[in-house]
Amino acid sequence: MGYTYDAENYRKIFESSFSWINQFMRNVRRYPDNNAMIDPIKERTWTYRQLNDDVNKLANLLLEKGVQPSEIVFFQVYNSPAFVISYIAPQKIGAINSPVNFNFSAQETANLIDRDKPKVYIYDTDVSEMAERALEICENKPEIVIAVDYRETFGPLPDGHLCFNDIMDHGNSDEPKVDYEQDIYREVTRLSTSGTTGTPKGIPLNSINEVLSAHDTIMSFPLSPKDVTMNMTPWFHRGGLHSGGPNPTLYVGGCVVIMRMFSPKHCFEYAEKYGITFLIGAPAALVKLADRQQKHPTQLTTLKGIVTMGSPLEKEECIRFLKTLTPNIFNGYGTTETFWNTFLRPYDLPEMSGTAGRSCIGDEVRVVKMYPDRKAEPDETVPMDGQSSGEIIIFSPEKTAMCYVANEEQTKEKYYKGWFYTKDVGTWDENQYITITGRKDNMIICMGENIYPEQLEEVINQFDRIKDCMIIGVDDPSRGQAVAAYILPADDALTIQDVNAFCTNHDAIAYYKCPRYYALVDELPYNATGKKRHIVLKERALEDLKNGVLKRP
């Protein structure tokens, strides 16, 4: 290879040992009595030694049940001790941890189980009805099913389901004995994102992705072993897991405080009680925090900053947050595939609010031309004038494995020459600040969740009293966007209450995807080839809301 030194020893050690789990174990040895995790509801704290003991209990159970390296541990669990343990334990034995949205419908969950064929399924009993239905309708039944009863009511579990609480009470806390070989290219985490079909796309993250995602957050905040973080959003998201969640906080040796369900009141209580230094959440959460702070002021003496992502910060709201909450606001933009890739730091705000910021340290983000029949080449950029629109593309090889699981078509569609093509539309200026102006597709973002109209339309059109429907997003102050359904009835007696009942009771429609507004219409807009023109309804939706055409059920 023409090296000036013998690189073989370095390559062997680096490629077999530069892993997230090895750093966690260094922290167990280095900070055994430091706080690693706090559960405010249970009023319990885990040191690094105690957390490792509980991780070992699950890891040893998985080994005892025959879980092999690269088999999947699939879990739908709220932010809780069980989530953290389920994230770490598979990594100890070479298995793949796969946190999944607990808001998914039974059909969506079953589709994922059938695609990934997990050996283990762990579910929170708060979603037991959905979980049991998913297990009933999926074809590839997981061999091991574990129920997490957070409230410890210990009601009867279905036959064959193990109790997570029992594993923690009686499990073996010794270090698990394993003989698999680590390497930095091995998949260790699998995330899921929404898709245009019924099955969300699977996103594999290898060992180096996990490590360098942690490094990115640690550098960006920055984080230290003295920091205490709390996410106000679920950890199953890339932003939740890797931005101040278990991934970077436990990698650096800090302490993570668990917020099971978002509450502004509890945010402030926990911040004072546990000395939280960083809060992480969507802009909608910051609105609620600012509202409460103005009514019930709290001294946030330990808070170093609030990190937000998912949507831009409007200037007026940004100024309000800076005055009311903290002078240190951070805002990130990215994707599930690539984590965050542009960043606004406190020194950028409020002047650059409304933009998505500039590229993160190891990333490059560009705005390229859009063509009707092909992708732009990565160097076919639009002018950096803040006016010319194009598609936003991302180069982030350290935080993405550059593919989807078992989906070659989508891999080719989204990845090209090492760049990720987001389908987000935006501009950039002479200083490379990115501003997002829309999407090439019609995705709706509601409460931080991605919703694809085509998927929802397909399900609603199963209702035999509906001829056709179109789904769009409308602005909503508390949700970011809300789902609105324009319905073309096949039955003159159809009411919006009928459609709402169909949606809320359908296995394939998660609750957050249910339309908030409905309109029964005489026609829907199509183009000359019969394709739906969602843009027409988007343009008229504001007037339809004002005039009562779009109604709540």
C-alpha cells in the first residue's frame, strides 16, 4: 500500500476495539460510583457499576436463550431504565439493538418484525394491546418475548412472555462470557424511519457510526463526565438516542435523567433537583417550557443549554427562548440516516434563526440543482445567493452506513457517490448557511413524527364508503403540522365522524397519523395523467380552515 510504517498492528487493534461498548466499559471501570442514570418517577439512581450489573442480567438471559451475534433485539419501550438496558445489553454479546417507535400501529410493527425477523421482542406493557396484536398478525414470530411492566402491577402476561422485572430481580450480573469478534463495520444498532410504503425503512448503524455520532454530540455541546442530560423526546429517534440521550452521555461518562413522558412542570422540577446541564427537545417543547417559565419562573442555575432539532427556530420565538429559558440555544438539522448535519450554535442566534445553520464538524452539506429525470451531481450546486432553490444533500460518512436494510431500490434512490439526497428543498448563502424551504415529496411532520400521505391515503381508501381521498399537512402551533384529510365520498350519507371512526379503529393507522381535520368534497385535484396534486390542496388549506371547510370531527 506504500505506507511509510507497518500499519498492520494499528489496523488490527483499531478495527477490533474502537466501539461504543468498549468505551462504556471503560467508564464502568473509571467511574464505577458516579451516577449514570436517574429515574425521577421511581426516585432511583444507578451508578455505572449498578447499571452495568443490570445490563449484564439481560445480556446473560439473552445468551442463555440462545441469542447469537448479529441477531436482532427489537424493542418498543418508552424512555425508561429498560430502554437503556435494552440498548446496551445486545452490544455486549454482539447482537443488534433495534429501538422502534412505540407509537407504530400493530400492522406497522408486524411489518417490521417480518422484515427484520428479530430473535427477541421487548415491549412496554403500556402498549401491550398493540404489541400482542402485532405478534398475532406477523408471520415471523420472535422466539423470545419480554414484557416491561414499568408500573410493576404484575398483571398476568400472555403465555410464554417473560417479565423484564423478574430478570432484573433475579438475573445473573456477572460479565457475560462471549467469544465473538468485534469490528468497527459490524452492525450494532438498527433504527427505523417512515417510508412511502407500509413498511418503514431500516437504517443500520455500525460500530464506528455509533462512536462518531457520540463524538459529534460531545464536541457540539460540548459534553463532559460532569454533565447531566435529559431528553424531552423519545429515545427511539436518532435525535433522541444520539443527541444527549444514552449514546453520547454514557459514552462520555455523564448522567442521563429519564423523562418518560414530556411535562413542562416536571422538566423544571427535575432540572432543579438533579442539576441538569442540557435539555434536548423539539421546538414545540420549548414553546411549552417558555409558557410555563413566564407563569411560574424557575431558577435554572445549572442549565448550560437547550438543544433542539426537527424544525427551524423562527426569530421571534428564538428571542423569546433566549430571554426566558437560557442564552445558550442550539438547533440541529439532519435525518435519521445521517444524524444531524448542520448546526446553529449560541453565537449564531438570534441573527441566523430561521436557517438550519452550517455543516457540522465532520460533515458537508450542499444545495444542488433539481432535474425532473435525474439526480444532480454532487458538484452541480446552485448559487450561494440565499435565493436559488435546490435539493439539500449531505456528506456524512462517519455517521451513516450508507444503505437501507434489504432495500436496494431506496438505497440507490437516496445514496449517490457517498452523498445522501434528502429530498428537502432549500437555499444557501455565501457563508453556507442552509435555509429549508420545503420538500420534494409531500411528507408531513407531526409532533416530530414523519407521516407520508400516500401511505395513509392507501389505508383510508380501504373504507368502502370512500371513493378517494387526499392527505396534506396544515400548520399547527402545538404539533408543527396536523393531518388534514380531503374525502371524496362514495356514499352521500357519509359523515366526517364515520371517517374518523374508521381511522381511529384501524390497525394500520397509528394514533398520531389520524387526521385532525376533515373535509368532504365533490372533487379532488389531479393532473392530466391522473396523479394527485397535493400542492393545490396545500395552497387552499388555510382558507378552508378559516371558512370551516376543514372541520374537526
